[in-house]
Amino acid sequence: MTMNKEKRVMPGIAVALLTEDREQSVVLQSRIEGTNLARTVLSHVGLPGGPSDAVLRQLQDQRAEVVLVDIDSKNPQRAIRTIELIHANLPEITIFAVGELNQPINIVSAMRVGAREFLDHSASREALIEAFTRFSTTLSRAQRSSSKARVFTFLNSKGGAGTTTTAVNIAVALQEAHGRVVLVDFAPIGHASLQLNLRPQFTLVDALQNLHRMDGSLLDGLMTPFRNGLHLLAGAQQPSSTIPTASELARLFDLLVGQYNFVVVDGSGRMDATMQMICDLSNAVLLVTQTDVVSLWSAGRIQTFLQDGAARDRVRIVLNRYKKIPGFTDEDVEKATNCKVLWKVPNNFQVIGPAIDKGSPVAGQMNNDLGRSYQGLATELAGATTSEGALSLLYQQDKGDKKRSAGPLIVSPIRAGQ
């Protein structure tokens, strides 16, 4: 794909290499470049001797994000001291130690003085990708925490629940109130563009195929703008066999979080490993359902599916096309789905039907109950606070509950074995 708006090659993760072995430097640099997730900004043979060493200044000047420190198995203490030196003087840089996995003393020593990961000398491309993915995910979470950027993912309990309509209207409402919003259509066949009356030139498939050279300018060129300033990263226009990896998803969401205030994901019609990873990267997962038996049964199964990931405390129910049923309460819904009810969108087909057909979302209208409901849900999402130590959101009706404990940390096998 050729795009005129591209200005530069994707920078990727800026990585520095410090080793006492020139041949090892060449090997590691080749492996790093082969991941397509990182680029080598500094490769230095020799280890810094103290805080005033020029190597430390070079790490700063090159804006290294990750530094790989090679540990000589015959003389490990020099590398261990280097890790401690970098960690003490440049705490913003993440350190990966590279050594022999059959030397547990070196592993423990490196991790104790500041290394985040410990990689084997013969680490494969896949092992490096996994390490860089963990770094990207941690960075993405820090960005979301510091910039207050939020990722909201909408799922459906079953077909026809109205997930795309809800996601589109929430994105429109957030854009009206806050600006800098992107709607990302992850549905197997994207319908969000139809509800916005847009004809996208590029889609999510193009973004995933070009992640190896993606930057903010190229990402912006893939977007289709809506009239109120909302950006759409359109869904596939026909079935696609493209299945993004965890590292690709982490990279895409890192870019999106860095560009926008809110990222709204339409995951309608999709419930697979990809969507589970997206939910793990999200601040909140909104499960759109109705009050019929089949919908609630399916919602409960989806909640169970998401229990295995980090998103288990972030799922909330949005009851769509809601009509009050005598004797049927929110507690009944929560008992059936094992999930809290966040919002109820009223049933008004006379308003929503023509709006969908015309590609004119009702969220921009205050003269009907649907428009007001979508705006209210957008306000609730934007105003939610993060619970201490976790990415999950604390909503108004949750604030009277007992304080939620932080979600479990995801650690590498090496760290778990210390």
C-alpha cells in the first residue's frame, strides 16, 4: 500500500546494546531488527565504568527506551554493576539482561539490581517479540494512566443486540463532549462506516499489514473523518483471514492511545482470542445485551470466557432496547450474567431505525430519549475513575461498594521463579 501522507519510517522501540563481545553485538542487533518491533539506536562494545561515563549520556541522547546488557558468563559482575548503574542513574530506561539461563545466580542478581527481563543468549525472534510486547503493554498502561486516555470495548451477547449502534453513538457523544476520539471497528465485517454514512478508503486490515512502518502520520492517513471530528478506523469490508498477534495489537493500541483521548472499539460479532487480548488492553468492556433469556444466557458465558484475562473486573452490562418488566430487576440480570448493570438504553425503534438507515447517529440529538441516554452513558464512561492499582474503572454506582483490590500482576516465568 502506497500512501502520500507517510512522512517517515515507524520508529519502533528504541533499543540500545551494551556488550563486551563484538560478535554478540552483531548477533543481537540482527535479532532485534528482525522483530519489526524495535530499532537499534546504540550498539556499544564495552560497559560504563561510572555515573560520568559517556555511554550513559549516549543512552540519554539517543532516547533509548530499552537497553540490553550482555552478561559474560565468565565475568558476570561487570554487567551486573552496569545494570545497577543504569537503573540508579537512568530509571526511565527499561533494562533487559542477556545471559545463560543455566546460571540462576546471575539471573537473580540481574533482576535484583534492576533488570526487567532476563533473556537467554540464544533467545529466538519469538522470545524477543514476547519481551518487547510485555514492554509495550506496560508502556501502554502507563500512557493510559498518565494521559488519562481510555479504551472502551463494546461486545455483543448475541447477534442483533445493537452493539455497533451503541459503540457508534458513544463515540459520537464522546467526540461532542471531549474531542479526539477514534472508533475502531474490529467486527469481522465492519458496519460502523455505514452508520456514519462514510466510505472509507482504508481499513483496519491496512493498519495491521503496515504496523512494521507505522507512525502517527501514517496512522492518521488511515482514518476516515466524520463530520463532528470523530475518526473512524474502519472495519474489514469483506471477510479477512488476518489474525493480529499480541505484539501487533499492543503496538496498534500504543499508537492509538498516544493519538487520542478516547478509543472506542466495536467488537460486535467477534469472540475469540483476539478480542480477549483487546479486552485485556481496555479500561472497560461494555457487554451489550437485552433482557431475553437467550441474550442473558450468552452474556453469562461471555463473562466466563473473559474471566481468564485481565479484563474480568472491567466488564459491565449495557441493557439495550430496555423495557421495564414487572418483577424483573437489575439484581436478576446481574445474577444471570455474573456482571454488574451499568446502563439501560431505552427501546425506541421509531427513532433509531431511520437514524441507522440515514447514517445519522442520534447521539448528537437532545430532542429524544435515545440521544439523551447515549450522552448520559458517554458522560458516565468519561467521568469514571481508576481504582487504586488497577486499570479497571470505578463507576458512580460502584463507589459505595467495598474497595476493590488491585488486579493481579502479569509477570514473566523468570520473575515468577525468583
